Amino acid sequence: MAVRQPRYSKEEFAQRGDALYESEIRAQVEEGNHGKIVAIDIETGAFELADDTMLAARQLYARVPDAQPWLESVQNFV
């Protein structure tokens, strides 16, 4: 198994992840997916949706082996 190293500070990691989720991904995944997990590569914007964090991350790594994953829980706000 490859050892992955973060390439960003914690603050920049969080800022990039939050920004991508709010600007590009939230509208695509929010409806009907309450409680699911989105794994987002903060460099490419690629994402995967799954029922748990491990599965979402594994799916993302399968698509983007060098991903820098940010995880969000899908919340539906009325």
C-alpha cells in the first residue's frame, strides 16, 4: 500500500475542500443522499459518493490514485 502524504496545510486543505463542495458538488449530490459521504479530491474536483467514509475514499483512490481527499457528509437543509 502506498503511503500518501498531505501536500497542503490543514487550513488550505479545509478551505479547498469546503469551497469545492459548496461551489461545485453540493447541488449535484444533496437531493436524496442525506447522510452519505462525499470524498472530494481537492486538486482535481473529482468526487465519489458512498454510504461510509472508507468506501468513498477507496472509490476516489481507484479513480484518482494520488488524490488529496476531503470528506463531507451530505446534509439536506430545508
